[in-house]
Amino acid sequence: MITVTLTRRSADRAIVAFAVEGHARFAKPGKDIVCAGVSAVTVGTVNAIESLAGLELPAAMRNGWLQSEIPETGDPAKDDRVQLLLESMVVMLGTISQSYGKYVVMREIML
């Protein structure tokens, strides 16, 4: 099972970190559309933040695991773009979880 953990700041619900871990085991490696979908969404979001918001995220990745903490930039417009891209990731992962809930679970932690 893939577990997506979002860490949010209580005051404004901003995403301050996220982690994705595990394998869906929906199908054999290389044919697992659930793993592929989650990977595409999460890695694509990190890449989009770097390309579109100009913020290089401190991200760590290895087989079946991706984690990143989201730094504040001090630029409200840039921070808003980053949060919009992260919320887009949440929507896409939520859609995958709704369709494949047996293989993907999402949880939130409030700070």
C-alpha cells in the first residue's frame, strides 16, 4: 500500500511537508498503474514547483519513498504559487485514492 502523508500548518492549513511511501502492489513492477500514477503526480509536482515557482525543494527520493519539506520563501506570491501546485497534487492523489483506495491511503497531520 502507498501512504501519502501531508503535514499542514494549523493556522492557515498550508502544506509544510509531504511524504509518499510504499508500493501499491496493484500489479507486477513495471505494470503497476497505481504506483506509476502516484509517482507521476508527486515527482511532477516537485518538478513543477521548481520550474513554475522557481523554488528548489529539498526533496529526498529512493525506491518507494519521496519526502519533501516546503520552505517559506518570504515572497507571498511565490508561496501562493507553491501552495496552489501542492493543493493540485492533493486533488490528483485524492482522485487516485478514490479509485484505488485499497492501494493508496492519504492522511494529514496538523502542526
